Amino acid sequence: VQDASYGQELQRDNYNFTGGHTAVLGASTTNELRAQYGSRKYFEPTNSDAVADWYSNGITLKTGGNILGDLLGEGDQFEIRDTLYFHLPGSSGTHDVKVGAGWQHIKDRSIIDTYATGLFLWATDTKAFPIAYGYGVGSSDVTVTTNRIAAFVQDDWRPMPNLTVSLGLRYDIDTNGNNTGFTHPLVPEPRERDTNNFQPRIGLSWDVTKTGQFVGRAGWGLFVGRNLLVPSFTELQQNGVTGRKLYTRVNGLLYGLPAFALDPKNPTTTGLPLPIDITLLDKTVVAPEASQFSAGLTSRLWHTGLYLDVEGVWVKGEKELIVHDVNWNGNANPTRPMKQYNQVNVYSNDGESEYKALTFSLNGNLKGGHLVMGSVTFASKYNRNDDFSPEFPTGYPSDPANLANEWGRGRSAERMRFVISGVFRLPWTMTLAPIFNYGTGQPWTSRYGYDYNGDGKASDRMPGVDRFGVDGPLYRSFDLRLAKSFVIGTAGNLELIVEGFNLFNTTNYDVSSIDGAQYLSGPTIANPAAVAVKNTNYGKPSATLPSREIQVGVRFAF
């Protein structure tokens, strides 16, 4: 999957041809060569050609067309990989060595016509007072071609029969993942290729008693992510010189300028025109990276078939992509230093994250062939942003000039998750498999609900309010599967299956549907005397996760 935002379409419309060859070159050497070609095309027409109308800044209702218009993504990909395996005996222990390299050629096309049918922002739930109108001019049809080249070496060294030490090094280079060579009035020098992508790794596994009764393991590694294509596409589509140009006209009545009132019948020629909005990659943008450390212990419980695991994980993400408006002097001085532009949204490496987790699990076999699995995870997840392509207009930094204030819990953070399941063999060739899930819930963000600072985004939070700082609802679910097998002579085996999901019909609210807007409108930096209008739906969810579902199935094996 080249890009997270394209995952769905790749699953639906990817046609691949894969071929491979494995050869034994000697008693201790094996070579594996694989080639793969894939082509995809994804087209999603807009729901309507009508102008998009967002009432109360889009808090209460959104009607009309999708603001991104007809979406098109298509491309071709060719990949070839070669891996050599060596087994090397020696006086200091054995070595199992892997050496590999790969080349991937990608050509991708994207069309995302932002403000395809125009966007009206209305102050209330009527069309009495327009706040602003956004529209675009030109085509966003762009193509990106890049080559991803990788090489690695790994040595699994066993100095003792009960100790394995793994040493590895990987290198990646993306020839055009950051629009290498791109220039712009704000990027006068061609952007250099990201070449510093060496990634060392080390791990060990120690069977303390040499009987498998008590095994310890640990590992550390540096991992470099990919340059995803959406930021590169966006720079080519919305840089203000080529591609599609984005404009906004605001109602001059907001500033006491009746001569610049916005006329909904002539929105592209009335109102107060703002300079063009653009999006760029940072001059020095590189691929994100993460350091990961893990350590664990596995112990067999006496002479039973049960094993107790304790696992700790720590991951530190750095140079992560975050998009923010660099043409902003801060909420304390809400002005734009570059007067020729309005928003200058830049993808930079100013994002970071930290994840810590401790998991206790009990797994294994019981007498009679039954399986039991249970785990409890305590975790902490913090970051500066969750998505390099955030939801418009609420997912952007509250104050673009103060990214330190964006450090908070991650969108999917959950302090504790408990899961227990099993597979129990019953008489008459029946099996029963229950699964119980319990989670402390994911957080949501409380915000003003309108553009408090006037930067063109409605992601503003009150002073002292953290991003994703409010605990969301609990999650509980009990699933059950009952299966009965029948042997049909020599023809095969027939299995009847009954499954129930959320069997107790527990109400689990969708945390992403919680309305985090505290107000529909209110005081701003430019107009501190405005009256606050409370949002009666603040803090309330508008959707639930699936209720009870029961399904019946038949499986025949022959």
C-alpha cells in the first residue's frame, strides 16, 4: 500500500501479477528472487454538483457537494526483490545470514479538485449571513514518479545453543518522495534528496534454563518511514503557481466594511478577497523515523500448557509529518508576515510521538484440548498530530505558531484494554469460542467550535485545553461462536456455524462522532464583544458502534 489514504481503493481495485523463483545454490546457501507488477484505478464521483453549504461553520449541518469534487487515483507499480540466505558454522557459534535488496518503481496520478463546486460558510442555521466563500480555479491533475531502493543485511548469531543475537542494518532511499528538485518563490533552491536513512537493529533471545521454561527477549531498532505521496501530490496541486489555485472571499460586514459585503449570488466578485492559499513541503522535509525498544519474558507455568508473558514496548517517533500554517505570527499577534499569501500550509518534520505499553498475557492449552488466551495492556500514547492529512477544518493546530501546545494524547489512545478468549471443545464434535473485550475508551477534543483566532481553520481550543484531553466512553463487547462438525463419509467435512457479535447488545458510542464544538459562534480575537451561542449538542455522540449481530454459516471441506 503506497499511501495510507489510498488503502481502501487498493484493496478494491488492485490487479497484481506476482512471480518468484527460489534456488538452492549450495548446501548452506539459498537465493530467492521475486518480481511483482500491480496496476490500480480508483474513481469516486462527487455526491452532488451543488454548491457546498456549511451551516454554523459546518457544526450543525453540511449540504451540497463534496468539497473535493470527483476523486481520481490511478497508477502502476513494478517491484523486484532478491534475498540470499547463508548458514555459516564456526567455532564461535552458527550464523544464519540474510542479505537482500529491492527496487520499486512507482508512477501515480491524482486528481483532487478542492472547492470543486464552491463552499459557503454560514454564520447560523439559515442563509441569512454568509461568513466566507471558498473556490478553486484550474486543474489538480498531477502525476508523481519515484523509485524506492532498499538493501539490508541480518545476522542471527547463536554463540550458545540457548542464546540468539540478531544484528541487522537496513538502508532505504526514495528518489522523488519529497518532490526532489521542486522550486517555488518560497523554495528557490531545489529540494535535495533524502539519503541519510541507515537503520541499525539489534535483538536477543535467551532460553535461561535451556528447557523453554523461562525465555527472555529484547530488541532495539531504528525504523525510517516512507515519503507518502499525498503531501507530494498536494504541493503540486496547490502551490499557487501551477495546479489548482484556491481563493477565499470573506464578508466585509465582519470588519465593518459594508462596501465589501459578500453577495451569495455573486460570490466570486463580491466580498473582501483574501490572498491565495497555498500548500508546500518544507524545504528540508525528509522521511519520518522511529526508535523502538521492546523487552519481554515468557514463563511456562509449572508443567501445564499455560504460558505467562510480560512485554514492554517503548516507541519514540521523530521527524513526523505535520501540516501547519507558517504564514501566521501567533494568536498574540494574529497577522500574516507574507502579505502576498493568505494561508501557507507547510508539511514539515516538526511532528513527534511517544508510545509506551506494558502487556500481561496468559495463553496456552488446557486438558482436553481447550485453548485459552487473555491479556491486559496498559498504554500511554502521546503525539503532536495524528494525521499528516488532517480533517478540514477542525484537525489543524489551534495556534499554528505554537506547535508545542499540540502535544497531547493520540486519537486512538486507550489507557487500558482487556481481552479474554478461548476455544472449548464440547461433546458431539462441537466447539465454543467466546471473546470478551473491555477498553477504557478513546479521547476526544473540546474546542471553541468556530474560528477564534481568524486563521481560516475552526480547530481553536480554549486556553489550557489539551488536544484529545477529554476521556471518551467505555468500550465493552462479548462475541460468541458455536460450531458443529459433521463427517460426510469420504466426501468431506461439513461445519455449521452460528456467530453472535456484541451478543449482549451493549451500547458503545462512536467517539469520533462526539460533537466537540462548545459554541456555534462567539467572541473572537478580532471581535471580542461578540455574544457566545452555545452548542446544545456539545459533548454528545451522534453515532454508535455496531449493535448485536447474529449470523449463520456453512463450511464444507473436501
